[in-house]
Amino acid sequence: GAQNPPGSLPSVIEIPILASARSERRKGFGSVLHALITELAASVGVQAILVCATPEARSFWLRQGYHTLAHCPPALATELRAVIKSGVMSDPFRETVRMAQALPRAGEPGALVASTLRAVASRSASSQSSHGLSSAEAARALGYEDLSGSAAALFP
């Protein structure tokens, strides 16, 4: 429900702000951070994530699998409206739209992050940034050469 007993974990969490400098967008940093948040939330039993998307961020959230409340499954939309009405979530910023995503049950630890890193690496393998490492090079530098094996080490 919208109100959880003291000491219990929430069924819905909010990402109030997830932003990057314009020059650093479309490099996969937000997708990887979102994958980490999603895996951590699912691992502790969170059932959904709620965000307030600005007009320029809506396409990012759509790519991550988020929907406006009107397009969420009815049970999820009802739960989210109850949470919002309870006042525990922040007030939306001007010109933002609330969007949400139901979380899958926690899968193999590190699997979502690993697949996100692979997708980012394949998207940016040919595009080297003049500001530093490409996403693929950053993944290799962090030891993600073999993502399927290395990612499991992140979540013992």
C-alpha cells in the first residue's frame, strides 16, 4: 500500500532528479546509473520507480521503459496515485510529467547492469569523445571486458 509500517521498505521509490551536462549526454552514463538503481531497488523488493520527467528528458525515460501514469498497468497506476496522494513523494517540478516503471523481480545480480554496459559499448564503440574515454573504453578500464562474468563480482 501507500503507507508502509515503520522499518519496512517502500514498494515505490522516486528518482527526483537524474541529470548530466549537455556535453555528456547520449554517452550511456544515465542508462548505466539507471540500471544500477533498478537492480538495487529490485533486489530489496521495490516494485516500481517514479520519476518527474522534464520535456527534454522524456525520451530518455521512455527508452528506459517508463510510461506516463495514464499508460501504466491499472494496478500500478492505482498504487502510484495512492503514493502520490500520501504526500511522501516530492512535488513535481514545473513542466514535468510523472512517469513510472514497474520493476521485474530481482534477476541474476549484475545482469541488467552488464547488459546495459554491453548496449552502451556497442552504441558508442565507434564514437570517441574528445572529452575523454568512450563508454566502451570506460567499461574496459573498469574491468568489464567480459561483462557476463565481471558484473557478478559487483553484487556478491
